[in-house]
Amino acid sequence: MPNIEDVTNRIKAEFRQPYSKDRKPLIELLPLHQPLTMYIDPSNICNFKCSFCFQSNTNAKKEMYLTQMSLETFTTILKQLAEFDNPIKMIHLHGFGEPLLNPHFPLFVKLAKESKVSERIATTSNASLLTRDLSRAIIESGLDQIHFSIYGLNDESYKIFSKKSLRFSQIVENIKYFYEHKTLYAKEYGHNCHVHIKMNKDYFSSQDQVRFLELFGNYADSIYLDGVANIWPGIDVSDSLRLNLSLEEKESTTVSHQYGHSFKHGALCPIVFYQLLVHSNGDISPCCADFQAKMTLGNVANTTLKEIWQQALLQNTRSTINNAPSTKNTHVNTGGGSKSKLALLRASHIKGQKNSLPVCAVCSYPDQAATTSLQEHIHKLKSLYLFPLESPKQSLHASNDLQTTQSCSRNTDNNHADSTNKGIS
């Protein structure tokens, strides 16, 4: 039987993660004066109920506001992103559900591309809704990158995993058509959407992993076998969910939530230093672990992304970080004079206090984020974020004049913006 290396040597797709190969280390770019990436959730509703996901947990979803993002909210986000000095690196049109459920999805991509607020636009999909018409609309809209997640290799495993009856052959056909169509019309559309396909290796046998690569390896630009990561509070990533594994493979494959000893589970999170997420209802969170919006920083209807980001920079001083972040009053007014939730969140990670935060305490992502790890740079982070970035008098003045600062043109801080444009993706 062929092994993974044998197969990866003969397929078209590169066997790798989808991120940029030449990105600079995150620590070299901090502090950032604008986000590098934004997650914008078109829909937190999903047509799958995957066992490892909160979508299968009725109790968890009771605390969520399930909706699809309106066109008005999306255009508001684009206008706010235009306030930053330069385009950000990446917009991910994906969050907590299936983005293709939103009927405006192709239009969202088109508007985002036309706005030029981001260098690249990406999304993640389960490919089940990808009709030929929708595929053509998405490709024509200018999408730069799409990640397809595979949850089985036959009808039965998909039903076990996603709690949905479907034909696996249709998933294969949907992806195959998208890949072939985007390749065929790349010159006509003026761009070539990067197709990345992934499957979770922790739930499938070595034999199935090889079959996955053989099946999809010629219908992708890159392909990868991901590991499991527990990021959602109250969601049990259980060993019992793994399919078709031998006893030996089950014992050797680690699932973070059940076998926490394999992780340090104390690493600080890099995400809070370079990313924001906007929920489908406009709420703003620091990352995708906050699916119930318990750590919201505001809403795009009443505060701006630039306000949130810049106030955090202004308030990362001794006077603010010595106050522990509140877990009760999570909806923070980001107007002048108030404490920045994002600044306090960053400080709690740097000071080794992330386990005091209900969302961060159970998330294993920082322990696995080797490509953006900041743990070994603790001393530098303390000097950047736990000490005043300006003198106390200057900080106070800047805080009082926050509204004035935020009305500046997009070209007032080109030195910092240039450095972010070379950053991680």
C-alpha cells in the first residue's frame, strides 16, 4: 500500500498549509497599528452538525444569536476597514457556520475586492452547497482563496461526522468542478483562486489519509492533513468520535481536550495581537474561539474597528494592565476614557493569566501555533505592551484626542503600514 509520502510526490497539489511561505515572523512586526487579518462571518448558521463543533451542541447554541450577515452590516465593515492607513493582509469570509448559506456571499466577495481594503479575500466551506452556478459566481467575484474541509470518505462517515445524509460523490464532484472551472477561466477572469483542501488526520486511519490525498490531490493547489484543536468552551473533542482507527492508532493520536498533557496549555495567544473577528450580527470579538460573543469589544453599528484597535495601543500601559480584565462586563464602551478590553486581554496573556478568561482557558490553539508562536518572546512583548508606548502625559493627551486621531487620512502612518504589508498571512 502506498504511504503519504509516495502519494504527495505524484499529485499536482502541494502538500502544505495554505499560509504564505515567505511571511515574516510576527514578533518583528509588533506592535501593529492595524490588524493583519480580519474574520468576517457571513453566517453563523450551518447545514452540518459536526460532532467536534458547537453546532452540534444545543445548549451552547442557546446562548447564540443565529443569523446571516446583512448587506448593510457588511458594507459598514468595509467602510471601517477603509479607515486604516493601508489594506490589511487578508479578509476571511468565514466564522462559525457555512458561509455559502448567505445568499449575498458572491456579492460580499465582489464588494470586498472592489473596496481594495484587503490584499486577499478567502473563505472556508464544506462544499456541500457548491452548485455549478454558485461556483461560477464565486470565481467571477474575484475570490483569492477557498479552503474545502472534508469530513469523511463515504456517505456513512459523513453522516456520522456531520449528522447529515448526503452523497459523498457529490462533494467530490462539486470540488472538482470548482477547481477545473477556476483553472480554465483564470486568464478570462484575471485571477486564479487558490484551492486548498484539508482533512482532520486525528479522526481517520493512515489508509484513509492516503485515500484522501489520492482522491483530491489533483483538484487542489494545496492539500493538507490537519490536527484537531480544542478552541470552544463546553465542546468535548472526544476520542470516541474518531472513525475507522485501529487501537494502536487511537492510542498514538492525541486529542487536546481529552489528553491535555500533550500540550503546555499555557502559551500566550498570538491571535490577539494581529486579528479581529466580526460576528454575523456585527459584534466584534478578538478571535474565532468566542463563538458565543462573551468577549465582545463592541459592535460595528456603534463603534469602529479602528477605534478598538488604536485605543488598545494607547492603553497598553502600566496604569491599565495592572487591572485584571473583567469577565462579567464583557461589552466595553470603547469611547474616550474607558478601558480597552483588547488591551487588557493582551496584557492577561503576556502576564500568564489567560486561564482566568473563560474562552481562552480551554483553547489549545496557542499551544499548537508554531508558525506564529510568541511564547519565546515574552520579554520583548512585556517591553512593547506592558510599558507605556508614550510618556504618561502624551498617552493621556492621545487618549483624549482619540476621535481626532481616527479621522486622519489613510496615508498618515506609512512607515508602520509598510511593515504590516510584509507580515504574516
